Amino acid sequence: MGALQACNCDTSNAWIDVVGGLSPIRKLSTWAGRHASRTNKLGIQSDRSFVYATVLGCFRAHVINCAMTSRPLIGSDRSVKSEKELSEFIERRKEQRKRAKASSAEPWQQSLKLATLIKSQGTSFWGRLLEKLESTVSALHEIDFTGSVSPFGEDIVRVSVNNRSLAPIHSCHSWTDLVRDGDRIRCSVLNGGIYYLDFVAISDAELALQDIQQNGDSMDEEKTAVYVIERMVNIIERVPVDS
């Protein structure tokens, strides 16, 4: 028991000596001899091999204890990885929601901007369109057509086109009623059905029209006038002469 107590009191020094030395076994043996001599001087019967075995047991227990305390807990790496994946998942979801919110807000913002632009410039755009219709109709004589533009109130106009190259009995004509209706213009065509020209914003301060049904390009006032009249010319030219 005395030898064991002697062993316990200097275990940490033995650990430092063994770890730091060049010959651990030799130093351990020397250390055991010193403690054997010490126990003999105290009158305790002990032999070198017993002390050596006791010290070696203490040394092994100390090494195992150090290894266990410095060793990571089982599953700790997995736990850290799991927490990292969870954090990345949360950040991805936040970013997705942020983009979705921005995407859903964009159409509303565009609609609001368009409504504001129509309110401020819709009337002036309509007035310039009527002027372009007049000038386009005036040029029809160069292809043996005639026409007229007849307003009905502020937001309705009838554009008529006639083919004068045919004998009166075979004379062909068409007309389109344009009605300004909020954010679009409704176009009712004789023998041609109805189509719509929607207002679109091509800049923060500029309006245009677009035939959404035909997936057409945006058009300014002059292009819109040509588009409307050319549709009627095409309808007239498709009518057989002997009809």
C-alpha cells in the first residue's frame, strides 16, 4: 500500500519524464528503483518488480485517461456537419423567399407604373395617333386607295378605306372602329373581327401600343396607324373581284 501511495503522489512527474525523455522504459525503471529504495528506507517491504508493475499500471491509466479526455466525442463531427447543413438549408430558403417576394412584387410595380403613365400621357398619345391615321389615309391614293378618319366623341374614331381601282360595281371597302378603353384600344373591323392594342411602357416616360394576341412588337403612333390601315387593305385585296 505504501508503494502504491508513493506511486500515486508522483504520477504526473513520471508522465512528464517519460514523455519528454529519449528512453521511456529506462527512465521508468530508474524512477521505479528510486521509489523502491524510498519505500525500503521507510521500512516497507517491497521489491523492484512490484513497484515497477505498479508504476507501469499507473502510467497506462494516465495515458488512457489523457487519450480519452482529448479524444472527440463519438458523433461530434456528424453533429457539426448536421448543424452546418441545417444552417445552409435555412439560408437557401430565406434567399428563395426573398427572390419570390421580389418576383411577385415586380408585376404589380410594372402595372402601377403603366397605369400612372397612361393617366399622364394616354390622352396625348391618342391625339397623336389620330393625326398619324389622317396622314396615312392621305397617302393611300398612291396605291389607288382612298380613306377617311371620322371621330365620334373623344375616345372613338372610325377609319374607312376604299379601293378605287375597281369599277363602282366591284368597289370594295372596309372600316375599323377604334375605341380607347382604359389601358388598351379595342379595334372592331368590318369583315375582320375584333383585336386589341394594349398600352405598354417602353421607358419610364414613354408609351407604345402592342398587339398582344399576335405577340407583336411595340409600336409608336405612326407604326400603329400603318398597322391599323394595312390590316384593312389586306382584307380588301383578299376579296374576289367578281364578288
